[in-house]
Amino acid sequence: GNFTAYPPKGKTARVIEVELGLAANDTQIIKKRLRLTGERKWRRSLLGPVATDPSPITPTAVCYSRAFGGKAHHDQNVYSLGNPIGVGFKLKNKHAVGQLLPAIEYANEVLRKPSHQVSVAGFSAIPSHWSPRIELMPEIDEQALMAGKYPFKTSLASNFYNTAPADQQTKQLFTKGWAFSLTGLYPLQEYGQQQTVELPVLKPIVQVVNTLTRHDIDMHCDTLVIDSDAQCFSLLWRGHINSDNVASSSNIIVAEQGGNDAV
């Protein structure tokens, strides 16, 4: 998801919680809640660094640059594999004063000391070179790679291409009756007000057409992408076909179930 968190309508807030939900026929599949806090920095105290009071929240992009992670202040070669662009990673007390705390955290897991670590919090896709996806990368077979063949020494994990955070994934098959809900991710809303959007099931018909043959591709919807700023969402359908059935003269035909138009 691409989201912006907003303070409640007509109110000044320093801490808010936002939520993403996914349900199938009114049965909750995913319910993920994050806490957003106004800008804070570490300051000195008799008992060591403590956080300043948070500033009032303005509309805040829910992005990984505002979550826990980044580079170690004392060594720029040490960085968070789970979020190398974040803030607050491996701070020593003497380096912490004046440094920012994460603005986006899990509601039940917040950073309390500069040297502590917490989970990376966010709704967006995870790049393939970040943890935990990088650990799924098999060892590369250089000879096969140079020959244009399958480039890995072992098979890919079943979730190798999953880009969503682990707590935004489900093994349930997408069917009619699914809906997603957003809380705190639209402007001018009361605190806790929820928007629910039903998801259409429009399975495409896809064929690979050769001179004398046609091959059907069985399509499955495996990804929901939400952009609340643009007020739109996308459902991504994928399928696969044996490469032996594809030639330089092949055409791909895509049609809508029950429709007359094809591309």
C-alpha cells in the first residue's frame, strides 16, 4: 500500500494509530495496526537519553524512511538489512542526543532506548535485497547464468516473489466477497472512522495463440495494491505457461469473463 496518515478531523494529535484490514465474507484475514508519532528526538537526562515530547502530527507518508532502521551513526558501513533507509538504528548513548526516533512503529512495539531494536513497521512492498526477502535468494549458478539458463543452484522458495510484509500475506485464494478497510488513512475523518471497499472478481481469460494452436493460461489473483492518496487500487492476476508453447510469432489474447472485447 501507498498511504498517508492523517490526524483526526479538526483536532491536534501527537500520536495516532492507523489500520489496514482485509476480510473474506466478513471473516477477518489481515488486521494490521501501526502507531504514528509526531517528531521526537533523543535528549539528555540523568538516567540517559530519553525521547522529547512529540510534535503535533501533520499528514505523514507511511514510508520506510520514517520507520526503524537506517545506518549505524558510528559506522556508516553497518546498516539495517530490514530497512537500510530508516532512522534510529544501533545508536549508542553518546551519539543518540539530537537524533530522530522512528515515527512509524507497531502499536505494541516501540523504541524505548537508543541501543534497542524493534521491528520495521510499514505497509509498502519490500525490495528483494532487503530482509527477509534477501534470505530467500538461492546461490547463483554463474555458468548457468552466463548460458542464459535457470540462474540458481536450487529451486526458488514458494514465497520468493512475495513483496508484501509477512503480516500482509495470506494463503487463502481470492474469491467473491473480499473487501479491504482503511482507518486513519484518509483526510478529514473522525478518529477511528473506517472506510471499506469491496473487491470485484474479474478473472481475465488469457490465451497464447500460435499458428495452429491455442494454449489457455490459468490466471490467479495474487496481489492487491492500494494507493489511498490517488484513491485507487489494483488487483494483479498472474499465470504461467511452458516456454515450449511460446514462439516468436505467438500472440497473447486477453479478454474479460463474459465480455466481448479482446486485446
